[in-house]
Amino acid sequence: MTCQHLAEAAPTEPKATDVCPECVAIGTDDWVHLRACLSCGHVGCCDSSPNRHASGHFEQTGHPVMRSIQPGEAWRWCFVDEEIG
């Protein structure tokens, strides 16, 4: 069963596709994978990256669902319910 956040999340185009803009802004390029917020399109680096900007975006905004924007991946993650879909 999928949580309500995943069921209701509509795809939003990512604002970037090949960089973590927040990492670039602080002068680093050591992100591992990129994630996009389905509420606003914000792109951030994953939790395996040193700066964890995707999680930071959730903590600041409360936007519940992000998705992988890595080539060949189609999964989504709900921060609120800690569920993958």
C-alpha cells in the first residue's frame, strides 16, 4: 500500500538535471546522486552525499515527496511516511 503523499504527488520538472545547485553555490561538486522535489522541482543531493541537500530541502519546506533523477531510476521517496514508491 502506498502512502497518501506518494499517491497524490504529481510529477514536476526538476529545475536542474546534472548538478546540485546548492553544492555549486558553496563551491563543491562532491554529490553522489541527485533528487528532485515533486512539489516545486528543487534539486538536491542525496543522503549519501556530504551535504544532503535533498533532505535539507524537506526539513526547510515540508515538501513530502522527492524522486530520483538518476538515469534509469524511477523511484520516489516520502520523507513524512518514510516510504518508497
